[in-house]
Amino acid sequence: MKIHLISLGCAKNLVDSEYLLGLLAKNGHVFVGEPQDADVVILTTCSFIGEARREAKQYISKLVKLKRTKNFKLVVTGCLPQLEKENIFKHYKEVDAIFGVSDYHRIPQILQKLSLKKKMSVISTQESFLPTCKLPRILSTPKSYAYLKIADGCDNRCAYCLIPTIRGSYRERLIEDIVKEAQQIVAAGVKELILISHDTTLYGIKLYKKQMLHKLVAKLSKIKGVYFIRILYSHPAHFYDELIEEIASNEKVCKYVDIPIQHTSDKILSLMGRRITRAGIYKLVEKLRKKINNITLRTTVMVGFPTETEKDFKILLSDISDLEFDWLGCFKFSSQDGTKAKDIFPKVDIKIKQQRYAEVMKLQQKIVYKKNKQRIGKTYPLIVDGVSFGHTEFQCPEVDGKTYFLSPPADVITKVKIKNVQEIYDLKGEILD
């Protein structure tokens, strides 16, 4: 069959889609670039917040409309079916099959059923599946980097979050299995491994009864051909000294830490269930900057959580100004059925949420611009992602700014001298061969 696949949402979803592509190719299917040319269109969805669900449903609506004039089967997979299950069939009668976050390895059987003109629904328990190195995988990222999922699910149960409902309880892959998949990825020419899960810093607690991310990173760094190892989604309450030491001392590990703090008001942190205080956040940031030379810090914050007063928001805004994260993403609180925050009142008015979001982003733009200006005239190693851009150690692909250049270098790994800042977030540089 001719397959067209669309992947929405985070990098963890993208990895699932890449396994899906591998399984499809292994079973003899081919891929096309446009949905109207396909026999089967597969949409991988996200449901983390209301905005993500709206985006997924907009895509389904567009594909349903196209399906009425083109003869293809429509399959919806991922977080939305896991959350809403057969209700998708009720709202979108043209959808031919749905399957959940633990069921992409069943795609051969699903397509076989569809060829018999039978609708199909497969929504297994989220705890029933984890990828292994034995699964075929087709990378969809540039050859310069790839994501490596080390665990799935989450036990933190933050008050605002649906991940445990959608993805299930926290579970981990064996170190040996992760390393073997990493070897396969690097053998294909990938230079940077980006470690992901819903809580990377917790890795090891289930399988090995203690945190082992530092051990995993040490083993990955021994793979010949690896240039960078980057760690994302590090819960600040679970950061530990051995990991800090490994990041500081291992030359292959990016001096880059992603710690989503979400807020700095102790009242809001407590209601969120974040298991860390404002003082704890400050202490961790201070330690990271003291122990790891030239560290880049990324974070995520949320505005408009229920009961957030102007005083709470001013605490957050002041701390963002004081802590000066290199990169910062901001979410507006989205009320989710099935979460504790759904029952926390009073809610914050949508206009106030928007105003606070705008204030945070305006402040952070000033911080980013200042830090990027300080990089002008300096030279950094660069991994080339496209014909005119790449990323440095302090830029995570797809989430941070890019570094642009005029003349494409001969190698994937090169050096760049920063010449100027482009529109706040991005940089322009000169390749040094």
C-alpha cells in the first residue's frame, strides 16, 4: 500500500511514528508525500493540552474532507484515540481505524483488516508496551541528530497533567537495549543523540532501584561516532549529584540542561504537585551553574494555573528575570478532565492568562537577545542540519534558535564564528573550515 504519515506533537510522539514507519517499510509498504496520493493516511496525534487536541481534530476534519473526494483509508493513532477511544468514530464516521500509544506494532494486522473493508479499534492498556532495539525504525529527523526514548509513562501525577492517563505508569527500557539502538542510529550516520522520556532524571528507579541516567550516559558516550549527547525533560526535583558530575566531566555530553520548573510561587508549586520549592529551584540552578562550566539552561513555565494571583505571577516574572534561563517556553494553563487541577478554584480568566503569557514572552525575548549578543565574535562547534543552518551545543534542535550560515560546509560537524543575531532567537555565523 502507499502510505502517507503525519506526526503531531512532541518528540516522543515522533519516535513512535518512526517505529511505525519502520514496521510499515518492513511489511513492504511504500511512502508518498501527499495524502491524496495515498491508499492509507495515518495521523499520529497529541492530547497533552486542549490546544493539541484541537489541532489533532482540525487535521482529522481536513483529512475527512479530502477523503470524500479521494479513495484512501484514514487511520488515527496516538494520544487522542488513547484518551477518547471509540468516541472518535462517533464524531468522525469516515475514520476507518484507531489505535493507541501502545499499539503501533500492530499496524500490519490493522492494515490487513482495512483491506477487507472492516473498521478497527485497538486501544491496549498503556503499560503493555515499550519499544526495543529489535523494532525497525526509519528516522525522520535530519541525519545530524535523532531522539532516543529511554522510558515511557509517568508516575509524578502533576495536578495539571494527563500523561499518566494517556501514557500510563512510568516504565523503563534496559540500558543494554537502549545502547544497542543507539549503536544502530549512530551507524546510520547520526551525530547527536537526544535522550527523551517524560522524566529522564528518574531513569533507573524502576529497573535498577536507583537513578542510573549518569551510567546510561557514560555508556552511550563510548559509542564510536557519537559527537553530542543531549538530555531533555529533566524534572528538577529528581536531579542528582552523580548526573551533574557526569554532565560536567563527559566531553560528549552537552553542557545543556532542560529543567521544566513550571512556576516559582511556592503556593502554585504545591498545588501543582511539583515536589520542589522556590528555594529548591534556586539551589539547583546555582549548583548547575557552579558545577558545569558554560552551562545552557532551558525551562518551561505555566501561567494561569487555578488560584494564580497577580502576586504569584509577579513572583514568577521576577524570578525569570533573576534566573535568566537561556531558553524558556511558556504554556497557558489548560483545564483537563481527569486531572486534579480541574477541581481547583478559582480559575484564571482567559484574558488574564493571555496577558501573563505575553509578559513572560516579552521578558524572555530580552533575556535571549542579550545572551545571543554576548555570543557574537565567539567560535563554537556546529552540527549541520540543513543546507543553510545548524545547531550548536547551546541550541537544541526544533525547540531553540538556529545558527544560519551562507556557504554550506563540507562536513556535518564543523565550526562557526558568530557574526550577528537574527530576529532575537537565531544567529548568523561564518563557517570556519
